[in-house]
Amino acid sequence: MSLKNIIDLYRYLNKPVYDSNNRRFSFNGSYTNTLRGKLSEIDFNSKFIQDADFAINGDFVNIDDGFPNCKKNDSIEFTIKLAPDGLIAFHLSWADFIYAANYELIKCNYPEEFYIVEDDYYSKEDGINITDSKLKILVKLVNYLSSQAEGTYFEEKFLCLVYFCKSEEGIVDKMLLKINFNNPTLLVDKIDSDIFNELFLKESDDLLINEKKNIFLTTLNDFLRPLSEEIRFISLVTEIKKFQELFLNNLKLYFDKFSFQKIRQEVANAEIDFSEKCSKTLSDIQAKLLGIPISLAGVIAIFNSKDKYEILMLFIGITFTSLILTSTVKVQLNNLNAIKSASKNVFDGFINRYLSCPETLRDMIVNEKRMLDEQQKETSMWLHIFLILSLSPFVLSLIFIMVIYIPRIFFLYS
């Protein structure tokens, strides 16, 4: 036998007046086979019933002997008094239920079986009851608040949650949140808990779940600290939309800051990468550029030489050296142009992608691009100087030969 048998009887009797103070209901009417069947299904010695009095046609009925068969025009009168205490019981209204279940609710133990007379709502039947849904969300919220508290204790009819919060001045202070469900204003508005669902989960794939929880607690402190302890929980529930807006705003500010740092790191890494590549175009040819002064020494040797074969060999050596150096510098110039093109595309992409970012971030990107452009311009200048220097031994030696030695040869053979 369960509470459902008593509820079925109560509904069959067309829900007579329920005296919540004395926890009883009465009936006076026809005694039928259907009613006899309903009564026979109930164990009147169960934990749900404290007392029951029956009279058929004015005669007392001993329920231990069972209910007699029905006769035509039989009438029955009875009063059933339900057992005191216990949550598996009849409750006239949700307010009565909350009053009776307050201690279990603040411990986050939601009763599985109960009956609300005014709503004709039995908790184990299919269907959705708005108040029931609200209470379950509240219990879920309290459960989460409790899990994040530094300490919990019970004080009379309150669950007290202790939080330690750090102020902007760095001072750690205690905030107390007293929770009691026994207040009708808690059930006035619909409670939207969608944004908290991921916080209520014991396990989450969100890599930033801890940051979100910290922001939740910070928002809770900012929202409740100015209020007195007695109204903090009521204010949190009745103004849950305002609290959610504050939480989402704080969440947005955090992620904007997080994104800002991420973008800064991304831009800085790109600047460092292109800067290193730019520097490498010079460092890679430093050893080879030592061939320039050697070639210039060869030019001096040509100028001082009197032997035409020696001059020819020196000229050939200088020519090959100049060609090698020139081609090497030319390759590095091509690499630099490729680096300049790539860096322009990357930084232009940064600027276009982060148009909506704070002005300081856009200025940082532009400044990084400007400094990189200056470095590339300076590198390009040095590479062009080295290109000219690479060609200079060949040009000078050619001039010496054409201006000095060729006329001398013609003069000797003329």
C-alpha cells in the first residue's frame, strides 16, 4: 500500500475539503461497491494514517474485520486522519509543503513523493507542475551554492553558507548567505537556470569551467554583499534575472580581456617570427661577404701587376667571386621580399580581423607593423649596399683592364 491509494480514494470522493490543521478529510454519502473496493485497498494501520472512523447506516464499522458488502441505499460516513510529520503526505498548498519540507530542501534532499491538494498534484505522476519545477531548480541552485561555499552550518531553520571573498583592496572578508525556503515570494517568478546548467554539472568538458565558477562567486559577492543577511537569498531568487545579467556581463569582460591577451600574444609572436626571419637574411651571408675585401685586394693586385697572365687569372677569379656574391645577395633580397609580402598579409589580416577590438589593441598592431616595416626597410638597404659592393671588384678590375692595360697592350704591339 502507498500514498497513491489514499490519493485515489480522495479523488474518487471528488476531493472533499481537506483540513490541513488536523490533517484529515471526511465523507458522507452512498456506500457503493466501487467505494468499498477503494477502501479495501487501503491499509488503515499503515504509517500514512493516524486514525480512521467509519459508520455504515449509522453503525460503527471495525475496519479490522473488513468492510461489509453493499446493500441498496446503504450510506457511509467516515473521517480519515493522516499521520503527523513525514513528507510523504497530503499538503494543502505549496506553502504548506515548503514549511514541512524546509529542512530537507535546504539540505538539497527533494522529497520524491507527496500530494498537493490545491493543485491536485501527485509528484510521482507524469506531467509538469510549474511550482515543482521552480523548487527543483532552487534546490539545484542551493546545492551548487553549498558546493562552492568555504563552510556550511545550520542555524535554527537556516542553512548558512560561508564565503571568503577578496576585495579590490586585497582584504579577505567573510560573506554569509542564509538559506530558507519558507517564503512564498521565492515562487513568484519563473526561474531561468539555463546559464547555470554547465556550472551544476559535476564534470564538464569546458576548459574554462574553473574560471567561470570563480566569476560566478565574484558576481555573487558583488550582488549580495550590500544586502542584509536576512534577505540575501530571497533577493537572489526574486532578482535572478538581474543577477544573471551581471554574471554574463562579468563573464564577457573576462573573456574580452582573455581574448585581448591572446591576440596580443598572437601579434607579438608574428612580429618576433618575421623579425627573426628578416635578421636571418643578413646573418646567413655574413661569412660569404668576407669575399668582398678579398676581391678588392685582387683589384689592387691587378693594378700593381705587370704580367698579363697574372692579370687575366686575377680578373677571372674576381669575376667568379663577384658573381657568387651577387647571386647570394640577390637570393636574400628575394627572400626579404617574400618576408615583406607575407608580413603585410598577416598584419593586414590582424587589422581587418580585430576591427571591433579596443583601440589600444589596434594601435599595438599598427605599431608592431610599423616597426617591422622599418626593420625590413633597413635590411633591404643593407642588402642593396652589399649587392653594389659585391659587383664593385668586378667593375673596378674591368675598368682598370680597359683603361690601363688594354691601351698598354696596344701600345706595345703598335
